[in-house]
Amino acid sequence: MNKQIKNKTKRPAKVSHRSRRAISRSAASGRFLTVGKDRAATSVVTPGGEAIVMLPRADYERLTGAVAPDPDPGDMTAEDAADIRAYDQVKAALAAGGEEMLTATEVEVLAAAKTPMLFWRKKRRMTQGDIAAVIGTTQSHISEIETGGTGMSFDTAQKIAAALGVTLDDLAN
């Protein structure tokens, strides 16, 4: 999992279709914030320290009595266009079943887990012995890797990722 967080454009987190909430991590506080059906507005601190509020357009229009203008496509930067393309790619992958969704609770558990491998193993309802059998090693070796007591070779990481059905990035601290 990539722990670097860009402040200007946040990479969309994987979110459960059941919760229907967008999740991002605040760069300032490191806390998860939600926007959507369950929470109408969200307060965010920009990298410059300015507190801003995001709210649905309908709420903005109701509060101000003014219709919010649509963004001018001519004002779009290359970075904005790249973000839109990335969003479209993720949306297509979701529709095709190529992306896995995590609930807000799962995202928090993943962030708090000693290692991502531990989270993914538990999510897949596998034992250390199950993974050891699949990749051809011992349960104690898996335990050492999972608790961070020992590292793993690239070959072992690839086998574990395949056994768990995740990418190598998903196993990275």
C-alpha cells in the first residue's frame, strides 16, 4: 500500500459499494474523512493550513440561494485531466469486477495493521498454515514475515501476493 499522500489530488480509495461513501486520508491530520450519503459535509485542512468545507452542490445552492456554476473545461489543468482519466479507469475496473472494494472500517483496520499481509490474510480468512502450504514454506516463516520479524524475498512476496489475490503494492508497508 502506498503511504505517500498527495495533498492537491487524492488518489481515490477503494470503498465498499455498500457504504456509498468516498474515503480519503487528511494529509494534515492523517484521519480518514468521509463525504456522501452518511455525511453531508466534510471539513478539510489544506496543505497551506486553510480550513475548507466540501459539501454537495445541492446543499451549497440551498444555503447560498445561488446556482453553482459548472467548472469551465478551459480551466482544467493537465493534472485535472489526468485525475479524470484515472477516475474513469477505476470506475471501468469496478464495473468489470477488476477492483476490490474496502469498507471504511476495513481501510482503518488496514492502516492500523502491523503489516498489510496480516490484514489481507485475515480478510481472505486464511491461516498462516494455508498460505505456507500454497507457497511452499513453513507456518513459522509466514508468522515471522507477517509480524515484521523478517523480510521476504521478491519471489516470496510474489507468491504471497498471488495466494492472497492482491498486488505487490498491497503488501508494501
